[in-house]
Amino acid sequence: MTLNDTVKVIAFDADDTLWENQPYYDAAEGRFCNILSEYGVPGYIKEELFRTEMQNMAELGYGAAAFTLSMIETALRIGGETVSPAEISEIYSVGRSLLRIPAEPMSGVAGTLKKIRDSGRYRLTVVTKGNILDQERKLECSGLGKFFDHLEIVSDKTEKTYTDLLAFHSIKAPELLMVGNSFKSDIAPVLQIGSYGAYIPFHTTWQHEIVEEYDHPRLLRLTRFEDLCSVLL
Ligand SMILES: [Mg+2]
């Protein structure tokens, strides 16, 4: 499939598409389990944390702050009266460390974005969930900001998020290509509204983002970020 006569706007997911993110959250979760090891095995603590995150999703949304509050809430629930201020303080530091993720572009990302940008054929935008300050900082640290016309930080990625994006850019559904690593957030909703999705899976995926995948005429499955060049240029 080539998309160069159809697509006008390319929207990119950020975390685990442009730079690594989930491995830092996985490592933080590992440290969290170590801190609470006297209260249960890692499998149990991870399950409890995930349950708290899902319960908090509607009010706290995505990102480091939500994750930190969910860790603390989980520790207080499973540790009860025994959990110490020192343990809570350590958990808080683990959460804070997620605000310093280096956001170094993954292999092939900067070169590919430059080629797509230099072609002059497309408008490029970032569409990401998470905390505004954190996502802005990561984009700044990545050095990739210069390739994009626009950064959109959203509370969730639903069909409405993408129909709003079409309206914002004054384009029709088939003129949008969304690129990302989450089938649930980056791909399924854009296929539903009539746009194109380029799915580039990352080696680790947050449990919440795992859904059943399917084939679709407007779905491109790519193994490397660089493969975008062959469909767009
Ligand atoms: Mg992602």
C-alpha cells in the first residue's frame, strides 16, 4: 500500500513509538514490588496495582502522576497499618523518577521524520496521552519537536479524539494516517472512523493497552519506524 496521494496529515503517538517509555514504567513497577516484598509476591502486588490504576483511570487518567498516586494507594491498601513512611517515601521517589525519562528517539526515528518532513507533502503532528508538562518535556528532550507542526496532549484516545483531529486539520477521514504502538489507542479507533493506521508494535505493552488485533484494509503493519518511508515517499 502507498499512501502518498491520499494522506495529508500524519499523527504520531509518542511513548514507545518515538521514544521508549514502558520499560521505565516496568522497572518502576519492579522497584515497587521490591519495596513491598514483605506484603506479598510480585505477581500479587502487580495485580493489586493494576486494579488500583483501573479504578483511578476515570479521575486520574494516564501518566506519571496517576501512576505514583496509584502506587501509594496500593501500598496503603495492602500494607495497612504496617506500611512505613520510609516505604511511602521510597515509592514516591520511584514515581518521581518517571518524570525524568530521557526520551531519546528510538533507532531510525529522527532520520525518518526528517525525510518525511523534507518531502513537504505532509503536516506532522504528535497525539499523546499523559501529563501535559511531562509530555512537553519529553518532546523537548527528544529534540524531535522541530519536525512537528503541532502537539496534541489528550486525556484518552477514542474515536472522538480522532474525529476532533480531522476537524482541527480540516481534513477528511482517509487523509489521516495515525502511527503508533498501541493497537487499542492508536490503531483501532482510527480504522473505525475511516482513517489509516500504521501499527509499529514495541517489545513491551502495558496490560491496559492489550486488545485483540485484527486485519483491516486500512491497516499497515510495520516492523521498523523506517518502513514508513516506503509507504509515504
Ligand atoms: Mg505509545
